[in-house]
Amino acid sequence: MQIQSFYHSASLKTQEAFKSLQKTLYNGMQILSGQGKAPAKASDVRPEIIVLREPGATWGNYLQHQKASNHSLHNLYNLQRDLLTVAATVLGKQDPVLTSMANQM
């Protein structure tokens, strides 16, 4: 019973994390496409959204050294698409919104 309880708990946490990631990516896509607005203040946002290459690296540090070009945007879209693919793999199913978002990138 303990294993089933642990599995159920881990499954719920994974689903919560996925829904949060899905919402974040969807909102980001809306902002990038000009269809949405950035929130005035997000109290629960951490500076290190995703660790890149080394501990303590942030998006700001990562993008600071990138040239302002379409190429750097493509790198971000590719990373987002990879994150969506990983999320779908973890859940073991295809979510229509997730599939649509991945196909748009």
C-alpha cells in the first residue's frame, strides 16, 4: 500500500507541475504573439525559472550573451518545444492543448 500511495502522490505532483508549466508556456506564447499582457506583478516567480548549463544560471544571464536575432528566438522556441515533449512523455498521454502548442513552435 505504501508504494501505491507514494506513486499516487508522485503522480499528482507531476500533474500539478505539468499544468503549471503548460499555463506558463501558454501565457508566454500569448505575450510573445501580442495577444496577451505580462502580469504587473507575479509574487511567486523565482529568478531561476530553469537552470541552464550550470547551477545559478538564469534566462537573463543566458540571453545576455545571445545576439538579438531570430536565431536566439528559435533557440527559445526549440527549448519550449522540448519541454512540452518531456511533459507529454512524463504524463504518458497527449493533451490537445499541449500538442497544439508544440505544433505552433
